[in-house]
Amino acid sequence: MLTSCLAYATFFIEKSRDMSNTRGLRPHKYRGTARAAALFTFVSRTTALVALICTFFAGCTAGGQQQPATITALSPPTSVATAAPQAARPSATTSAADVQPGSPTAARAAATSRPGKTPTQVADPTTTPAPTTMPVQAVSPEPSPTATPGDALPVALDEFIAAMRPAFASDIAAAVDLPRYTLRIRIDPDQRRLAGSVAILYPNRTGVQLEELALRLYPNFPRDVFGDGGDMRMDITGAAVDGLPVGAHYAAERTAVLLPLPRPLLPGESTTLHVEFSATIEPWDDGTWPLPSYYPMLAVYDGDGWRLDVTSFADKVYSESALYAAEITVPAQMTIIGAGTLIARHEQGDGTTTYVVRSGPIRNFAISMGEFSVGQEMAGDVAVRVYRARDSRLDGGQVARVAAAALADFEQRFGPYPFNELDIHLMPLSFDAGDEYPGIILLYVDGQIDARARYVTAHEVAHQWWYGIVGNDILREAWLDEAFAQYSAIIYAEDVEGEAVAAEHWEREVLARYRQAQADGDLPVGLAIDRYPSFNVYYRTVYGKGAVFLRLLRDELGDEHFFSALRRYYEQHRYGIATTTSFQQILEETSRRDLDELFRRWVTGE
């Protein structure tokens, strides 16, 4: 424990030093430089905090593993009720790290983050599997505005075709073995509260008999190394399996809930879960409400069991593709945007509107709510829509043009985008960055759509291919989406904006970080995120060195083999989970070259 505490304190001081040397910011991860320098001074002068930190962590195990607390199966709730106690909000001060303005962010699970928060203590930047449950107070029954467990049935497959381009309608029939979510959500911005129910048709594709199922509660993730998170709360208020009420247990620092099955679920069998939930919510500074990952989401099952990783890195959501049917009820003046396609809108008699949405195969259902203005560009038959707060002066039209051009370019380079639309929620911030989700991008700009903002836009659009459609284990092989998106934005600049602009992007966004990664020890790009000594080292290695490696592969193999391999990789892993091994195999098969030495030297370090 003493060793862990000393390591924690060392990271705290190192992080503060890194933050004091920053030249830029990123949303959810980075906040201003002057206060970061002050933070380093503060940490350096208060070594007595080490004892306090040691005391705090003395009761924790490596994975946050403790004994379970039961969530009692509930009788049917009847109405909206009082909110669960909300955690105290931190003061609106700032922190920062060493990345530049314009660095595309990948904080997919920063579902509860807003700008202007600061950590009261910095967490160890590791990913810790937490497969067992932890003690929390048992949840008392809370009323919910939505259906009771058991009354929402899975939606028929053909309804999801509405989200697809005509050439990809057959993907829905092929998705028969994917989970199907039926979400009913009611959002009350006045009370800063969301409540709802979800029915999940779950087919057991694990190859093993299951005794329980695991759902992730991403709004409950603890505060990360940059001070975000930890101040929202999601509660499970009722649960049933195949119509039978079940008890359940919170797990993994309350970021997961385990549902026991009435009988073992054999491989190839299916079951239907019904879960009720409620959560606290917060608006962005422009009055809009980004709400990604705001529902209980199936965890991933692999050879080690249910993946219940808890990380203090900003990237958190590791999930598999599923189909989503959603009914979202909001005040009548509000609009819902996000993943999937709107198929109906119903005006209710109580001053609310219900939005009916269907998705294609996506690995995360993200939405935003607000009073929006919208601009649109077409990329072939794909509608690219940019939404901004109604009184915003941000140039949504230019963002839409850049995003549509990037989408068209990536279709030619990597393979066709299967969905009929892509939404972008454009928000103001003091720098340019973004968060990617399937079918929707949260994009932040400092007021001008300059070269850096265009680069960030292209990076985030590229994530629709690398993470959205071709998934990867973002905790153990993060380079497969972040390095790919980073280099894809360079490819877009070469193809659309010209060699001179591409060269500027290459120097600023890639080579500068690669040189820093070399100074950090030149670590392999394919490590699990908890094997990097700090977030900054991870960031510089994956975003900098990772993009350099992809360019090296392109130079080694030539454009014909390189892009042919990327198209095969995209096609073979569409809606699935890719690995470094599968990527290397496809490159080798396409080029008929042995790339083992290159991958060992650059990716695995073996």
C-alpha cells in the first residue's frame, strides 16, 4: 500500500508538472495553463497530502473490489419523484495538460462532463478490472415516469431499416444476433433529471453458460485525472428478467450492475432484461444538453468474464454493436438529435414531445437535447446536419461542408458509410476539440472555423469508421481507433485541402507529439492504456507515434496495398471488434509481406 501511495503521489506531481507546461487545452481533459502551474506549486508544497491519500486508498483493493449490496426488485413505480441526492459540485476552476489546441479528444464516456471543473485530487491513471461487487446502500424504490419492468417488447427487425442507406438495408437482417434495446426516456431539464426504462433482448453469443448479466452505468464513473465526472448519478430503480423481478448488485465502484438470471442462459439462447433507471443531468454552458451513454449499457464479455474496467482516463466506453429503438420525451420547445433516424414525433397533451428513433448497428446510443438551429450538407445521399444553440453565432454551415467532404473522402478511401445521416452538435469553447459517438459528434470550437478546427472535424468524422463501425478494445488497444483517426485526418487534408495544409497538420498534430513520445521513452503504440506511465505519455505515443507508424506502413506497402488492406479491414470488421492481430494479418495477406518485425518494433514491443 505504501508503494501504491508513493506511486500515486509521484503521478500527481508529474501530472501537475505536465499540466504546468501545457500549451493548449482539450475539453473534458484540459483546462487553462496558469491554474495548472499553480496546481503544480500547490502539490509540490503539500507533500503531507501523501499520508492523506494513503489513508484514503488503504481500504481499496486493486480493482475496487468489495462485497455486494443488493438492489431490491421493485414493485411497479407510478410517477416522477424526488431526485437522488446529487454529489457536491466542484468549484469552477481549471486544470490542463500538454496537448495543443485543436487536438481531437476521444472522451467517449465523458457523458457527464462540462467545462470549468477541477479535481480535488487526481486519480491514478489506470484501468482496473473490477469483476466483483462493492458495497453501496441498497436502492430504495424510486418512482419512474416510464414503463414498469416487463411491458416493453423488443422492436421488430424491419423497423431498424429506416436508419440505413438503401444499399445497407440487408445489414439489418444480418444483425439478427445483435442485442436489441428498447429505450423509453423522459427528460426534465428544470429538475435536471432523466428517468426511463430499457428492455434488452440479449442473445448469448459468448460460447459459455451465463449465470448473470452485467450492465455499465457510465454516468457513475469516478472523477478522471482531469477533474471531470464523479458529480452525476445514475440509479437502477427496478429490474426483471423474462418478466420475473430480480434482485441486483452494484459493482465496479457503482459503474456497473449485475443481474442474476432465474436460470442459466446457455450459448445460443436469448433472454429479455427490463431495467428502470434515473439519473441527474447537467447542461453545457450554451444551454444545450449533451447526453451520451445515459442508459444502462451491456458490458462486454470476453475470456476473462464481464469487462467491468474502471479507469481514470477520459476514454471509458467499451461496448459491442446493438440495435436501438428509442422513445424520448422532452419539453415541447426542445429538440432531440443523435444516433439513429427520427421516424416519428408525437406532441403530447402535457406540453411535451416524444421523439421516436431507430438506429442501425451502433455500439453506443448518444443524444443531445436543446433549442437548436440547424445547417445541412449532403455527402451523396447521406445528410450531414450541424446543430447549434439557437442564439449561437458559430459557423455551422462551414462545419457541415467540411464534415460532408471528409465523409465523402473516407468513403472512397476506407469504404461506404452505412447510415443515412450524421449529426454534429456544435458548441462553443475556448479551443477546438471533439467527442465522437456513432452517428453523432460533439464538436467544440473557439469561434472560428480555421485550419485547426477543420482538422479536428475530419478526425472526429474518421471515428465513424474507426471506433463507430469498426470497434476495438479502447482500453487495451486504443491505438486502433485514435491513431487511425489521427492519420485519417491527414489523409483528408492531402486529398481535399492540399499538400501544403496537410504538411502543416502533420507537423503540428503528429510530428510534434511523436518527438515528445520519443523523449518519453519511445514506448510501443499498442499497449493497454494502464501500461503508460501517464495520460500525457499515452496521448503522445498513440496520437503521435501511432500516426507515424501508419504512414510508415503506407510508405512500405504503397498506396494500392495500404488502402486495399484498410478497405478489407473495414469490411471484415464492420459492426464488430477488431484487433491488432487481425489488422496485421489483413495487411500481410494483401501485400504478401511479413510485417511481424515492424509490428513488434512499433506496436507490441515484444
